[in-house]
Amino acid sequence: MRGWSSLFARAAAKDSCGTCRHFRNDPAYLEEMFKGLTSFSSGYASVRGDDGLCAEHDLYLSPTNTCPRYAARAAATAAELSTR
């Protein structure tokens, strides 16, 4: 059986968690998922970097991790970009 360390091998690839549709690293979303986070700091903290949650595996990960279940995030539409 393969361990998590081999499943989520670190790599600087375009097909990494940071570009996967399952990866969520929006600070407001992280504060919602980790209810006590704001008592320590916030989801906007610099020490968090670009880390986030994988909705597929329910794990907190670095955006440079990789996984065989990678699914490219859909490109944002012009309307979505204008609301950011």
C-alpha cells in the first residue's frame, strides 16, 4: 500500500494542487472551515503562504503537492474576473 508521502509527492509542476479544482486556499474559506483560526491569527496570515484544503482528500496541503486525482481548474470567465 502506498503511503500519503508518495501519493502527495512534492513537485513544481503545472499539474500540482495549486492549480487543481479540488484545492481551496481562499482565506475566507479557510476561516470558515477552521472555526478557531481567527483566535490564533487569520486565514490571511503570511505564515500560511498559499497552503489550502484539498476537497477531494480532506487534507491541508501545500499548493506544490501533486496527486493522481488532479483535475484542472476551469478557466475563469470575464464576469468572474471582474468580481475579484
